[in-house]
Amino acid sequence: MKMILTGNESAAWGARLSRPKVIAAYPITPQTSIIETIASFIANGEMDARYIRVESEHSAMAACIAAQNTGVRTYTATSAHGLALMHEVLIWASGARLPIVMSVVNRAMAPPWSVWTDQLDTMAERDSGWIQVYTQNNQEVLDSIIMSYKIAEKHNILLPTMVIEDAFILSHTSEGVDVPEQKKVDDFIGEYNPAFKLDPEEPAGFGSLIMPEGPYMEFRYKMALAMEEAKKEIKKVVEEFNETFNRNYSPFIEEYRTEDADAIMFVLGTIGSTAKDVVDSMRSEGYKVGVARLRYFRPFPAEEVRRLAKKTNMIGVVDRSYSFGPGADLFAETKSVLYNHTDIPVKNYVMGLGGRDITPAILRKVFLDMLHIAKEGVADKEIEWVGLQGDERWS
Amino acid sequence: MKKLTIPEEEHMLSGHTACLGCGATIAMRYVLKALGKNTILSIPACCWAVIPGVYPHRTLDVPLLYTAFEVTGAAISGIREALDAMGKEDVNVVGFAGDGGTADIGLQALSAAMERGHNVFYIMYDNEAYMNTGIQRSGSTPMGAWTTTTPGGKKRMYKWEPKKSVAEIMVAHHIPYVATATIAYPEDMIAKLKRAKEIKGPKFFQILSPCPTGWRHAPDKTVEISRLAVQTNVFPLYEVIDGKYKISIKPKNPKPVKEYLRLQGRFRHLTEEEIEKIQRHVDENWKALLKKERCSQEEE
């Protein structure tokens, strides 16, 4: 069924179709309309779930952890400060191997207060043991939630998943979305089959004290293996989803006109769609540029990134966040997996923080800079902040 | 022959790792005797996160979810709603948390869970300080006590502020059942738990659980001190059902508070004047409790 939905309504529909039994949620801009939409689904009898209106995001995740550990599918959604408040229990959720699915609407972290899009919130949780999938349009928001339940709940994975959308650009923007039939989604995901649960018939303790010689380290190692294994399951599930629902998602990296590209822009989220537009117009002028949009940041698809690098002479990594280390997050990880595999220059373009607009004009200038570096064979610098006030080069 | 009022069934097995004379272990044993096997426990960071034993050992034969420190209220909400969604409404859901995890770091989640009205038990085993981390002051530490973060010193920096009344905070949430209990009165505790079990909605218990290690008393004095806390009116036993107070035990001739204090090293530094001040504080609280009982019953 075709509907006109915002990104947040698409997330709510994705959750509704996946039939979680417990939802625990707390409002925060720009996520709020997800949990409002779900509340009205439940209030109208269109969705059969228990809705816990918690007093904080920390409690939202804690309640999801407890409910999921009791044996039901759960869902929640948050943004920025809400996600940061959850930090402790995010690590709890993954360590407890609970396949919770959560929508995160990317928003900048204060101070100063900003409700607009920026990926620091999710990047700061990259080591929390969650699978992270970044989306580009409302259809992908909805579809990714369905796929995420299927991937996360496999007993060889059992890792929670964040389905991530950009604030406002997706969350509050309406698009045509194909909403799949309930029956088809039910058949695709199947009933929730927990690997373990709290049950008075079979009493067990979950999360007890463990000594250094106990299997703490082995538990972490198994999580690392599961994250690696998730690459195979993601590929399988995405292919199955494409076939069942008539879509064409690439599992890890969506490439656009990368085939003979002199330079490829590597991006996350909605920057991809703007970049594709710029690629089209520059291609028509004869510039050989392409764009690659990473979908899964966790697990990080090292092999696919290395294959991408083999196709081109230069990669420009765009980050909508900054890490106060060796460049921003996507850049640092891209460079690290390319080390010893390629000599092509890789440059970091940091832009759009706090929701600052990333326009086609700016991306065009970035592409021209990338082409110049591709020709020179060496980057002028590793990290470039693009679009700062008063910086004439990029405006 | 007198009928046994305390159930014979045991859900606390041997092999726990608590200190000698630990009141919190006795509290757990009675709680499980009263509620039975069809119970799921949620335990945050606290002494009871360690007492069940190191993985893979467990001294309880009911399912147990260990959680982060501040989440007991949220965790029991999640367990309850998941069970109800699966049609398992008969399972008791019990949060079992210390005073730090209840009066301080977990108060927000507790308050919200009670206000939302989930059908759960929240049991605060009150040993009056952060005992698992080694006796640091909590909001539930009583007036005058020594702890490692109120160590006295030259400036006599003890815990001079009154103990926070969590049971009263819970009464203000208008939940159907609030009770205090202590381990020296197991029949009272079990009768209250059984009454509460019949009530659908949030049930809150504050169980005074003496801690020989932190209170600095001999391990064989745990029950005696628990009894003295009631006989001196330091820790009155009462229940509040639908807003109506009912005091469980009214000592005819309350003993002086000094008798309770003198058995515990954490109060050894107190001067006669300071003990007088604590006595006045206890007397005032007791009078206020009598008034609450009278007023709430008069409404009938």
C-alpha cells in the first residue's frame, strides 16, 4: 500500500509491522512523532503491544532489556541526549545478547542546544556492541526496521540494532512509501523465538558476577564473532528482502556511478541523495565522480570498503560528526581498513554539524577538490572542515 | 500445637556469599518463602548482586535478572508487561534493591514505575548505607551515623541529616500497598507479603536489614538490633493500604533510643546531647505516624 509518510511515521509503521509486544519510550525532539504515532496505533487497536511511558530514555532501554529478557520482542526510539543517557544500558543490552531494535533520529549534542541533524550521537555509541544501519529515505527507514528484527533475532547473532535516520531531513519530511502487507511481513520475520528467557519453570540468573578467570572475556569474544557473522546474515536477509518486497538494497555500500570514477565520495545517510544529484550534473559536464553510501557502520564492512578503493584514485570521506582523534569517525575507520591495501589518497571532509545545510553547491566544490587530489596523487591535508562561517572556499 | 505461620518451603539455597549475620539474606529468605516459586526477581547493583554467588553458581531457585544500579523500577515494569503480554499474569515480579539503589540512584525509576501502576513488588532492603561498596552514606543513612564518607574526623563530620523516608514517598504515589517490615518480626513480614500478593498494582516494602559489617555490631546481634529498632520506635512497623495507615506494632513502653544505638559501633561517638537530639527526632516521627494513622482511619 502506497502512503505518504514522514521518516518518523515510516519508523512507526516499521515497528507496527514487526509486532513488538512491549514498547518503552520517552519523548525527545526530533524522535517524538515516532512514539506518538505508535501510541495512536495502540490506542486505536491497530497494534497489539504494551506501551510503557517511562520517565527517561535510560528507563526506556532498561525496560526493553527486562521485557526482551522475559521473552518478547521490544522496540524503542530516541535521539541525541536520550541516546547518550542510555549509554550504560546500551552496553547492557548488547552484552546480554538481546536483539532489541531501536530507531535513532540523529541529532546534534549540546551545548549549545541544537535539535538538528548531526551524527555524533550514534557515532559516540559505535563501541556499544549494537549493529548500526544508516538510512537515506523513508522507505529505507521502514524496511530497515523489519530487516533488523530478522537479522538481530537469529541465534547466531543476538545483537541489538539501531536503525538510524537524519533529523528533519527524513524525520519530518514526507515521501511516498510502500507499506508492505502485514501478512508478508509476518511470514518474513516469523514469530519471536527467544534463545533464553526469565522463566520460573526453568530458573536461571542473567548477568551475574564473574571473576577474571571466568568467561567474561569469552563472552566479549563471542560478541565479536557474532558481529562478524552478522555480515553474512545481513547479506542474506537483504537479498531475501529485496526479492520478497521488490526492492534493491545493497547490503553494505550503495554505489552510484562509481565504475570509472576518478574520485568517490564516501558518505552516510541523506548526504548520499544530495551527492547523487551532484554526481549526475557533474558527470554531464564530463567529471568522472561517483558516490558510495555506507549503510552498515556496525558491523563495518572492511572488505567492501577495500573493494571500493580498488575502483578509484581518491576517496573523499564526508563526516557529519567529529571525533577528537585522527579525524572523524567514518574517515578514521575507512583509513584504518585501507592501510596496507591501497596507496590512494583519502581525505576527510567534516561538514553539516548541528544541522548546517549540506548543499549541492558545497558538495560540488568538495568533488572538485577531490578530483584535484586524485590528479596530484596526494591529499593537501588529512582533514578539512567544510562550510565554516567566513570560509570563502566552500560557500 | 501451634500452627507454623512461616512457610517451610525454601527458595534460598545454601552457599550464599554474604557476611556473617547479614540481615539482607534473612529478608530475601522470608520474601521468597512468602511469595513462592512462581516469582521473578530483578536485582540491581547492591549486596544482593554478589550474595547469590559467582557465575555459574546461584543461591536462589527463582529466575533472577541482574541489572544496572538505577533501573529496578524500569526493569520490573518491563518484566511485568512482557509477562502480561504473554498471558502470564500469575507470576510475581519482585524488584529487590538496597537503600542506595532505592532512595538515591534508583528513586526516579522507582517513582515512575509506582506512578504507572504496574502489578509488581518493590522491596527495598534497607541496610542504611552503600554496604556493597564498603559503607558509604546514602539518603537512607540515619541521623548521627558514622560511614566511610561521613567519617567524623576532627570536624565531627558524621551523617547529621535525618534519614529519608522512602516509604512515605511511596505513600505519596497513592499506590495500593506500602509497608515497613524487619527481619526480627518474620510473621509480620510474611503476613504483609501475603496480603500484598492479593492486591493487583504496585506494592512497596521497606525492610530494615541490619548489617553487622557496616553498623559495626556483632554478627549475633542482627535480630536483636532489628527488634530494638521496633521497640525503640526508631523503625516503626506499619502498613498503608489504599492510603489508610495501620501501625503493626505499638510498643507499650518504648525503650530509649540509646539502647538501640549503644549496640552499634557506627553510633559510638555520639554525645549524650546528640543522643537526646536523636531521641527527640524519633519521638516526633512516632507522634506524626500516630497522627497519620488516626487521620487516615477517621476518614472512614
